[in-house]
Amino acid sequence: MEIVCRAGIQATEEGVRDVHDDIIVEDRVRLFLNGEPLTTLVASADRLEDLGAGFVISEGLADRVDSVEVRGKEIHITAPSRKDVELVTESSGGSSAAGEPKSVTSLLTVTAETIRAVTASIESDTWRRTGAVHCSVLFCNGEFVTRACDVGRHNTVDKVVGYAALKGLDRSRCILGCTGRQPSGMVAKAANAGIPIVVSRAASTDRGILTAEEAGITLICFSRGERFTIYTHPERMPEVVLELEKTRV
């Protein structure tokens, strides 16, 4: 991920001074699916193989990816894709496939300790240096697998999903952790990728919660320190449900 240094003037209660800050580089990459132009993404130009594979899977365009080739700022993906693809503009300004997301089937259960571990792993050195990137992490079978940062929160999900797809990981055994808020488009990415649990440090929207409920995803938001809020499918956290039942007696 490319970072540059830029000069600025910082004003505080104590006065003004010259500063030099680390600034993240914003790029654009073009995606091609089976030889045809698909979309252009505003992104951080790293892990482009993961980004391309993950975009196709998390947008529900294909269940698997056969190959990914990066040619400069172009990503060429080969996959057995749907033919009825319509891309729409998301709230973030990015592209997303129209239509209902897939339903998630998984017997995965987790503890509060695991959720806190996922949350603690989300922040990165790049975020601390620049304050200008989102991050996503993937845990599989309770273990940390990968972390991705990007100027776009959607791209971070695509990168970790693409990593899992290209490595052949069982995504029904995975937990997705994110820094960004969870509107319906973000939740739909996890659903299409078959990931049953989403953890975010930020909030959701009403449509995000509804999408998670309908898709069978356990959506956990405001996860910070010891605190988190489960909005949908709490049965994947039986210890929390049991503790709540005790308080209701």
C-alpha cells in the first residue's frame, strides 16, 4: 500500500506550525470479467488479485474464481459467472451487483472472547499512521487468517474474501471483522461469500440489519473493548443468549 508525505499547516489552541503527514495514495483499478469490462474501483492498489477475486464472489457474480491476472492497474478475472449482472452505485459511490444476496448456512458458533479477539485485530499500522483507510480481517476456525486495508471499506471485504477464495478456505467457518459501518451492501458481500458472522467497530443501518436477518448472518456492531451489540441471529453465540436468559428470570 503506497503512502506519501505531504506538508500542511496545523492550527491548535497553542498556535500554528508546519507539519508533514503520511497520506495514503488513492488509485483506480479496472476490473474485467471473462474478457469483458466489468467496473472501475477507487482503491488502494495492493493485493489486486485478492481484490478482483473477492469482488466477483462477494457481489454474487460467481461462486468461485478460476484465475486472476493483474496487468498494471487492470484486473482480469476468469470465472463461471452469472449472465444477468446489473451493477448499481452504492452509498459509498462504489459499484455493487443488484439483486438479493444469497442465504448463509453454517453451524459455526463463537464465544464473546473470540469476538473481542476479532475486534482487537482490526486496527493496523497503516490506519494508525494515516487515519485514512478502512480495515477488514478474516478469522477461520477461531484463528486469524488475514487483514486488508484500503481507502474503500467495501474493498477491504473484497480483499479478505478473495484471499479466502484463492486459498480454498471454508468461508462458512469464517468471521469477518470490519472497521466500517454495515449498510445493506456491506452485509450482502458477506452473505454472497457465505460468511456467517460479521463484526464491526461501527454501526449498521436498518437495511443492513434487515439484510443480515434475511440472509442468516449474525451481525455484531459497536464492538469496542468489552462491549458489542448483537442485532441478528444471536443463536451463534449461545453463551450470550444463556446469560441474557438468566437476567430475564
